[in-house]
Amino acid sequence: MTPRRIAVVIGHPDPAPERLCRQLAAAYAKGAEEAGHAVRTLDVAVLEIPYLRTKVDFETGTSTGDIASAQETLAWAEHWVILYPLWLGSMPAMLKAFFEQVGRPGFAFRYRDKGFPEKLMAGRTAHIVVTMGMPALAYRWFFFAHSLRALKRNILAFIGVKPVGETIIGGVDGLTAEKVAALMAKMRAAGASAR
Ligand SMILES: Cc1cc2nc3c(=O)[nH]c(=O)nc-3n(C[C@H](O)[C@H](O)[C@H](O)COP(=O)(O)O)c2cc1C
């Protein structure tokens, strides 16, 4: 398979290595690198991410520091793997803050005089991995996977990233060692095939 350039975005605010999201991200990266893909990691727990406060800043502000380097990595990558824990039904605030910063016009999309904005990230694909306490079926069929849908449609599709795969991992508090091992193997395989 042709080697791909992959950005792994760890959307967990907690830097502790035992967090499931971090272990899944590491397994994905390992599988990808072993298969010859190039991997760069963006970790919201260690990046300096200011809160966006105004529309004027969103539209005319300049990205600097960690945000500018993160944009460089996202532009370099052909495939983004975004992992996060479900917090209060959505992505953690730090990950949302990250997308508000990197998703600025001029980088992620461009306003046009008429019609839809131009999607500047077109050509890239993504895979979202979300972990949660509730059963995956409840999230998908009772809550209609709303935060995952919002990330897919309101952020990624808006800037041209598609198709977007998804892995929903529920019931994380009751995972057995066997189940965790199976999840790691699944992530390694996903990394190996860069999906
Ligand atoms: C602040 C907070 C809010 C949470 N909200 C939800 C929630 O709305 N629904 C849910 O199913 N689990 C919720 N959880 C459970 C987390 O999704 C779960 O602990 C996480 O996916 C485990 O992965 P980790 O080891 O990478 O943190 C919440 C956990 C925390 C700490």
C-alpha cells in the first residue's frame, strides 16, 4: 500500500499515559509506522491553545506558536485520526478550542463573495475514535451520535475533509483486559491500513 502521511490528534486533556484514548492513539501510530506510513502526533494536553473569544479574531487573527505548527502538521497530513473521550455528551473543551484555533478562514476554508466557502482541506480523509462510559449502542441509537455527527459535518465536511470513518468505543469503565487487547489490535490494524 502507498505510504500515507497521517496526523494523530489526541483530544484528551489528561496527559496521563494510562488514559484509554492515549493507548489507542499509540497503538494506531505503532501500526501505521510499522506499515511504513509517516505519523505526526498533535496532543491537546501539551499544546498551548488559547480560547478564541471574538469573531474578529477568528477571521483576522494570526495563528502563532503551537497553533501555527499544528496547522502545518494538519496541512502536511493526508489523513487525520482524531481520538477523544466523550465528556458531557461532546468533545472535551480543549479539543473544541483546538478546532476553533486551527479551523480559521485562510487556513481551513476561505470565504467567497457568493455561495459556500471554499474548502481548503479538500483531499484529506479522517477517522474519529470516541470513547465513553455509556454503551456504544445507546450513544448511536438513543443520542444519534450527535457530537460525532457535529464534528463530521460542521467541522470536517465544512473544510473538505471526507470521507470520515468512525469507531465508537462504549462501556469503557467495564473493559476487561481481553477487550482492551482486542481494541489495541483493532487500532494497530487501522493504523497499518491508514484508515
Ligand atoms: C468530565 C467527564 C464527563 C463525562 N461525560 C460522559 C458522558 O457524557 N457520557 C458518557 O458516556 N461518558 C462520559 N464520561 C466518561 C468518559 O467518556 C470516559 O471516562 C472516557 O471515555 C474514558 O477514556 P479515557 O481513559 O481515555 O479517559 C465522562 C467523563 C468525564 C471525566
